[in-house]
Amino acid sequence: MMRSQKRFAKRERAVAKNCQFCNTKTEPDYKDAVLLERFLTERGKILGRTRTGICSTHQRTLTQAIKRARHVALLPFIVQS
């Protein structure tokens, strides 16, 4: 009985749903490599919405900005350790 209750329990969010770009009324820009690095893992992967707390609209534009920054060589494709 306890097991079924645990299975359907709601999990807490890792990050609050406060989109940084909506709050400041800005858009992600591919030229701002320092800002874009905050949304990458140490291996260079793009973090998801659940980890960053960004809305879906800005997550899509952020992804495009990161990919553009990679092509212009402002961000690495893969970080090798």
C-alpha cells in the first residue's frame, strides 16, 4: 500500500519556473558566450528546461543561439577532459 502512494507522489522541481529571459525582457544572443555557457553542462551539452527553468519559447531560441555560437567558434561542440 505504501509503495503505490510513493509511486504517484509529486516530485519537487529542481529549479523554480522563472524564465530569466521573460523576467528581464531580453532574448538569447549567440554573441554572448558567457551567458550561453551557463546553460551548458561541463561536457558541452545543452541543459533542458527542467534544469534551467526557462520557458519553452526561450528554450528554443536559446538552443538556436548555442548552435550558432558553436558554428562561429564562440562555444565548443565537445569539451574534452
